[in-house]
Amino acid sequence: MKVFIVFLFCVVYAQAKVTPDYFPACKRSDPQIEKCVLNGLEAVKAHLKDGIPEVNIPALDPFTVPTLKLDRTAPNLRIKATVKHGKAYGGSDFKIEKLKLNLNNKYAAELKITLPKLMVVANYDVKGSRILALDINGKGRLRGNFTGITVVAKGFAKPVAKEGVDYLQVDKLVSKVKIGHAQIEIDESERPLAAQSAVTFFNASPNVILDILNPLIEETAAAVIKAFANKILGSIPISEVLVEDAA
């Protein structure tokens, strides 16, 4: 009898709905599926600030990035840095400007969002790095204010089976990022005078520096978005968000 009860509990648990009631679910065959998804995202948006633990969505305000490793060499840029304890404030104020979906062959999507402002704080450790002729080596705490942000992300996902249930995982993702304006402050623990010179240079001409850093910003944004998306998608069965038509 006890074995039967345990078995029954496992069956019920396996069939239990993972997503909250307000989470979007759209018919795969819906000719207006993009509108359905957008409406669903708007319904979910109010819950994103504090996160949705049921489906592994972390809080968006602040959005926390524990560690980032940056390593890139390009014209006018050589950067090797470790960024820790990063927090971004303002992410829940995003607005979806465009959504395109293609579910015919691959799970393909293009998403364009805008953010009025983002305030970022993080610890940094930079070694062997420069921007233009500017030495930016050191260790300390960075605070940055960024406004007029546009992010366009394009990617493909593929189904992955786990214990007989299909989930989506992002296979490839690229992003384009545009930042209207930026200002930074630094508390440098090793080379405060050099750090202040770098801050003054950046704040006097942020667009020049952002243009140089843009490929690194876009690569980093794509990596963070992909990890964020896969953490969420890995806990939501496809059948709960893309509903098949009844036979």
C-alpha cells in the first residue's frame, strides 16, 4: 500500500504544472502567436522585479552577476579583467519594442528591448589592459549610469529531452547593443590618481570609449542573456508554453 501511495504521488507530481497561472501559454498554430507571447510577457513583467522562483527567474532589480571574465584584444583595446559582485538596477523597466518568432524549422526568435536607464555597480580587477593609450589597470569598485539603452537579441533554440520531457535550450545567440550616454565613478584601491584620470577621460567623451568597447559589450550581453534564458527554459517544459492543438 505504501509503495502504491508513493507511486501515485510521483505520478501526480510529474503531471503538475510547473509555471504559475499568469505565465503565458500560446497555441503553436496561432497565426498571431507573437501577439500572444507579447501579451503573456506583459502579464509576467509585473512579477519580474522580484523574480519568479518557480521557473528559475531571478530578480531583475537588482539583476546580479556574480562573476564575469573579460578577455579581448582589438584595435585600440586590450582588456583582461575579472568583474565580481555585479548588480544592475533598472532592468525591470524594460520595454519590448519588437518580437519575431519562427517555429517552422527551428525555434528562432528576435527580440528588441529598450531601457531608459541602468545603474551598474561591481568590483573589478584589471591587469595588462589599456583603451587607446590609456592605462586602465587596477582594482576597485565601479559605479556606472547608462541611459538610452537598446538591445537587439537574435537566437536559435533546440529541444532537449530530460527524463522524457522536452525543454528548450538556446543554441546560438548574438546581440546588438546601443547606449545613448554613460557616466562612471571609480573607487580605486591601488592606483587612485591613474583611475581618476581614466574616469575624467571617459566622462568627457563616453561615446568614443563606448564605440571601442562595443564589441566586448555585445559579446558579454549575449553570454549573459543566453545563460539567463537557458536557466529559465531549463525548468519550463515546452508543452506548458507552446500548446498543441487538440486532436
